[in-house]
Amino acid sequence: MNLKKAGFSTRAIHAGEKQSETGAVITPIYQTAPFEFKNAAHAARVMGGKEKGYVYSRGLNPTTEELEEKIANLEEGEAALAQGTGMAAISAAIFTEIKTGDHIIADEVIYGSTYDLFVDLKKFGVDVSFIDTSDVSNVENIIRRDTKLVFFETPANPTMKITDIKAVSDVAHEKGAKVFVDNTFMTPYLQQPLLLGADVVIHSATKYLNGHGDTLGGLIIGPSEFIKRARHTAKNIGGAISPFNSWLILRGMKTLGLRMDRHNENATSVAGYLENHEKIKKAIYPGLLSHPQHDLAKKQMRGPGGMIAFLLEEAREVPHFLDSLRLCTLAVSLGETSTLIQHPATMTHAVVPREERIRYGITDELIRLSVGIEDVEDIIEDIEQALKQV
């Protein structure tokens, strides 16, 4: 069967699969560090780059290779590289593309550790400008000759604002800059940035792709030439993913479409409930008509996703509300079968200076909710009883 013409879930299950010599239906876990060469001549060819082969799992491993081929297929990219964490993937991608003297444009609302990485880059002579990329005119006004890349998440973590991928890509490409998009919140099931003009897509595979909260991983997808360079960078940095973690992510991806449909359905119901609750100042979710970029969301996303941001009336109510929850789990990850909730100001985005954080919309009243795939009535009931406590 030609998988390129198959549906998403068929590809999520079968893309990258290779027939095992043992007849194993499920991909084996090649839990090994080194691989044996056939002979000295074979070793010389492989080590010299004249022939593809497995040498050491830090560089290439058969289990991980299937994961890379699967995500490349789903994101409509030429090739992919797997790393040990989402931050390892972001770091490898950035270090592959930039050097001292380059300029980076980054959205001002990004995951806290990504923000921290970009701040650290300034120590190495890289100029980083944090702006609101959801307004494409901001990109037009600040991009310059030495701008090497534009980086953003859409929707943004945790404010859920949306950047127009095509519009920003068009502006960046006119100036010779590349566009890197963190697609963790959406997954390729709901959004494919490469088809909208982005050059490179990055995932924390820890989240929705794995979907079960039991492993770490990161993925970079893009042109074969870029991934080849990124593989060299990553090999030297050493952020390799373990074969077992690759296998866990492969297993999770087989049900990605099913899970994302349920995340969408549940989050839509929870967002509607929150928007109409008297103790909620504001609910922010791409599926709500009140979202300022609802039309853009419908244009570039196949569904609103499972992530919601909402504000309580007062910041002092936040700790008591969070401590009163019984089903929703207080944890900083997202994209799991379980519903997870956290307070960005004191958790995922605590590294962002308060003055900047507030200016970006990450206020002390803001809560981030990753809606799981439990029965939605139970999720709402838990939130309702916790709200009664504040």
C-alpha cells in the first residue's frame, strides 16, 4: 500500500514500519549502544560516511529511526531527528542554524525553558528580539538583514494566542530568514506548519505524541539537508533519545488521532463551561468564538486542541483552587490521558521576569489546563467543586 495516499491514522500506525527478521509485528526495542560491523571494510565505509549503517545509538538506532520516519511522514517533512527531550530538540535545531552575530526573532510568549535558552544565547553573541509574532507587522518592523530565524509556538504556551504561520513565513522568507515552529500543542493531526510555509517543526514528544506521561522525547522535522546537519550537531551535544523511549512514543502515536479527537471534544465542553462561570474572569480557547483569533484558528488548525487558559477573578484565589481539585492533577506537563493543571506564573514560566511576564499576558491569575480524555462530566464536576471553595 502507498502510505503517502493513506489516511492520517493509517500512517500513524504503519509509517516507518520495517519487516523484522523474526516476524515480529510490533517494532522491536533495539536496546543496544554499539552495533557490530560485518568486517573491517564495512566499518571503514560506514564510519567514513560512504555507506549508511548503525554504529552507535547516540547517532542512529533502528527503533528510533522508525520514530523519525513516522513523524516525518505525519508532518509532511522530508526527514526527522529524535532527541531525548523537547528542549534537546529545540537546542539542537537552534545550534544547527545560528552562530555568533546572528539575530533571532522569538515570540515573547513561549515555554519558560525555551525563553531561558534564548536569553542564554545572548552570552554567545546572538542577538534575540522577543516580540508578539501574532501581529505580523511586528515581524515586518523588526526583521533585518542578519535575522537568521523566527521562532514561535502556535498556540502559544500558556496564553493560547495564535500566530499566522503562512503570513510570518512569507515575511521571513522575503528577508532570507527561516521559520521554526513548535507544534507541540497541536500535533500534526491538527496542524501541519510545513504545509503552511514553515521550514522546521519541533515537538516535545513527551506530550501528545506519546500521550501517556511515561517518557521524554523531542523531535525535529524539516528538509533532509537541515536534518543531516542537525544530526551532526545533536551527536556532538549528546542529547540522544533511548531506544525504549522511542518505542514508547511509537506506541503512543498509533492512537494519536483517536486521542486528539477526544481531547478536542472534551476541551470544547470544558471551555464552554468555564466561559460561562461567574467565578471565571476569562476563558481563552481557540474553539471559543470569543477568542480574538478564532477565525485564524479555523483556517490553519483542524481542531482547537486540548489546551485551555483561564483567569480567576483574583490571584490570591489560585492556590486554594488548585489545592481543592481532586481529579485534575497539579503537574507541569500536558497532553496526557489525564487532565493536568498548573499555574504558569509560579511553575512553567517562573523563570520569566515578573514585569515581562505580566506584559506578555502571563498574569498571576492565569491558569493553564490540559484537558484529558476522562469522561468530560467528571472533569467539569471536579472543577465545579473546586471553584465552590474560592
